[in-house]
Amino acid sequence: MSDALLNALAEALAGLVTAVETSDEDVLDPDTAVKWLEDTGHVLAGLGAADRRALDGLFREAALREPPGARREELLKVSAGFGLDEDPHLAAVDAVADHARRYADTVRGADPATPVPTCPGWTLGDLTRHLGTVHGWAEHLVTARPATRVRAAELPLDPPADPSSYPGWFADRAERFTAAARAVDPAAPVWSPGAEPYVRHYPRHVLAETVVHLADDPRFALTGDRDLLDDWLAAAAL
């Protein structure tokens, strides 16, 4: 399909959506308008992330071809109305990056031998090494995209010998995972432990793993302040 045809179709659809949304009740029955927009939204929601981004761009280009004014402003709302400017994959990657930074900042400089009360038998060092291993394993999977299972123990993740260096190692592993996940098509096939064998599985998997271990909040281990644990769990709510 030519670029000219794609542009024309996007412009026509954006114009039609805008006309439906701004029509008076005596021109178009509101229930009919809502049903048509919901049906259209359902169809567009079934597109892959790359196609959604492409359509978002086409809608915006169509809007900006209009002169400044009310019609341009209405056309610019079309992508947001259908959620085309939202990317669940990147949102999950961003959440992983945020929680990883907060975790690394919290444990950096702390005694790695500190027990974690909510995870009997584990120390802060154990917890940090575990999370770094999860991020490193996931980075390998989204980068190499194997078709069969790969265990973390099979990978050269190279944790440092000194547990006091775990926070920096963990932060590096987390940054490498999020960079890799952002650079890859979320629909690319890869083995996964669940029912969704695609790259998009892994940011959610790593986020869930990190959120689970927020119950092992190192600030709680260091201070015994239960409110800190509750605050972090509330901030991490999915």
C-alpha cells in the first residue's frame, strides 16, 4: 500500500471520527455515534504496537496539515481518543526502570549481610543478587530471543565476588534490560514461561518479580519502619 493511500485513509478516518464526535443530536443519534466509535476503537485496539504507533503518526500528520484552528485541535484528539498514543509495553519498561532505580538507591551503601525479615533466611545481598539475576536473564531472552527455555544458571551473568558491589551490578543489569526491551519489537517471538511467547511478556514479568520483592522492602529491613514498607507497596500497585 502506497504512502499516499495510507495518508488518505488516515485523513479520511480522522475526519469521520471528528465529524461523529462533534455532531449534534439532531444530525446523528448519540447511541449510534457511541456504538460506532466503540466498534472502531475495538478494531484499532487489535493492532500491534508498531501499527498503532504508525497510525498515531498518520493521524497527527493529517491534523497538522490543517490550518491552526478548532478543526486541527479536534483532529489532534483522535489518537488519544482511541489510546493510540499509549504503549503498554513501554509503560511496563518505564515502571521496571523506576522501581529498579529506587531499589538500587535504597540498598547502595547498606550492609549486604542485613537480614530481610519478610524473607526468612535471606539477606539484602541475597535479595539484590536475585533481582540482578532476574534482570540479566530477561535481558538475554529479549535480546537473543531463544525458542526454548534458558535458565539463569546457564548464563554468564557475572555477579561480583564482593556482595557490597551487588547494588551497582544490579543497577547495570536493570539498565541493560530496560534498554534491550525498549529496542526490540514487543511482538517478536521468544520462549516464555507463560502463555504469551513474545518479548512483551518480559517487562511485565520483571515488573511483577520486582513488585513481589517490594514486600521485602530493604528500608524495612534497615529501619524496621513498617510505614516505609506500606508506602512502597502502595506506590508499586499495578
